[in-house]
Amino acid sequence: MKHLMTLGLKIFLVLLVAIQVISCSDSENISNLEDTLIVRHKGADMPAYIYGNGSEKVFLIILHGGPGGYGLSYRYGTIKSEIEKTCAVVYFDQRGSGMSQGTYSKDGINVDIMAEDVLALVKVIQHKYGDDAKFFLMGHSWGGTLGPATLLKDQHVFKGWIDIDGVHDQKGLYLEYINFFTIVANEQIALENNIEFWNGVLNLVDKVDANTYSDRDFHDLNSKAYEGESILTNDNIIDKGDYDGDVFFKYNLFTRLWNLLTIHTILNDNGLHDELTYTNRLSEITIPALVLWGRHDLVVPPKFGQEAYDLLGSSSKKLVFFEKSGHAPMFNQPHLFADEVIEFINQNK
């Protein structure tokens, strides 16, 4: 009996040492994270890919564009090479996007549920890495809609909010397309840049009914915005930067395209483009904020960057316009972008 007790004690001590070794190993590896977590919430399984320096347990959650984009589309350029050295970057596939899985319906995908998903992600990371983990939230394009929706539910779990060319006013985007396209087209025609294209933009704007929202007109204007930015890039008004044109074809294209079509259909049926706005509630967001915008953004025009900065209730906030950027300053002017993000995180972590 005494021999068995001694043997049992030895086994216990060996296991204890093994656990300590594993714990030490995890602690050492946290400075160079390569982790994938699955957030299971309300009928959806959503992957979060975590890369970078987690030694200070600072996590930057990226809310991708779309709806229907995917997290890992942001993992290149200076986000990968510079920002990941500063903190752990969380590339999150939102509900109905990227490699997320689930059975969806009109009631199963809406902005409120998707905001709850982000807060569920925070809890999953805390469970894995500890309650002392610190979080920053960064939203690009559509992520600038989901970001405010999340912060208005619980902003106090975040150290700061980074808004990159974000759509806080889906409802107002339609009318601003008409206004801004007219300004840009006339400027470019005066400069004798691609006159035929910009005359075509003016013709499109003339056909659009500014008083009545139309899904078809919205999508025509949105498509023309991306085409216009390509023209501005060719004319060296927007820097080409380091955009990876092949990124769209990576990471199981079929699944992502299926999700893209599904989520767009459901959110459009839920009145995404003609009803949703957070403009009148931005003053309720009071955590530190960094607003980053491309001066030549045709997809979400600069008016919304200035408006976001003016209306945010944060006592500590900063607005930066990137003079050689369009809708994606993280790719058009990547080093300036990384400098601003890293400085903001270091000041507020």
C-alpha cells in the first residue's frame, strides 16, 4: 500500500511538472502567436485567426469589409509585417462571411446579432488568454457599421476604436454618392483626366433618383466607385501601394462566395442600405478613437470621416486623411497607416 502511494505521488509530481512545462512553453510562444479560435454563438461557428505579438496580451480585432469579406484578406503588407510586431492581430470571419458556418435565415443574420458575435469573440479570447487581455477594435468599410453597433452594446471592454473608411450611415451613403461623384467627375474633367469615363459617371448620376432609394441604383453607384478608384490609381492620384490582387482567390473561394451571396441577400432584405444609420448615436461612443480615411475614397466618401470625427463622443480622438489613398489606406499608404495605428495602440493600451 505504501509503495502504491509513493508511486501515485511520483506520477502526480511528474504530471505537475509536465503541466508547468506546457504552461511555460505557452507563455514563451505568446510573443509569436499563430492560433485559431472558433466562436460558437447563436447557430454560427466563426473562426478567428490570431497572429502576432501577444506578450502584453493586447489584441487588435479587425472587422472586415463587405458584408461578406473575410478576416485574412487583411493579413499582408504592414498589418502583417509591422502591426503584428506590436500586438496580436485577430482576423475574424463574421457571421455569414469567410469560412464561417451556420444555418441562416432573415432572423438569423442582422447587425445586432453580429455585434453580439464580436463581444462573444472577446469572451473566447479572454477564456483562452486571461481576463487581463486588452482589446482594440478596428473596422474597415462595412466594419465601420458593425464597429459602432458593437461599441453601443458594450464599449468598455475595448481600449480604443479605429475607424477606417467606415460606413456609420448606410442610409446616407446613397445620396452622398450622387453629391461626391459629381464633384470628383467635374474636377477630373477640368484636369482632362479620362474625360470619357467621368462624363459617363455624370450621366449615371443624372439618371439616379436622389429622392427615392433604389437597390439597383445603389449597386450601380457602388460598382462605379470601385471603378473610379481604379481610374484614379492609373492617373497616380491614388498610390497603388502593396495591394495583393490574388488575395481574393485564397482560402476556399467556393465557401466564401456562397457566404457572400447569402449574407448580402439577407441583409438587403433587412433594409441594410436604405434604413441603417448610427449617425445620431456616435456621441455615445466615448472611448479613445482614431479615424483614418482616404482623401479620394469614392466607396465611402470623406464626408463620413469628418462626420465620424466630429460626432464621436470621445475626449481623446484623432482624424487622419491619407492624401494619396482611396478606400483602403492600409494598402495605398501602408507605412503611414501602420505608424498611426501603432502609435494609437501604444498610447492607449
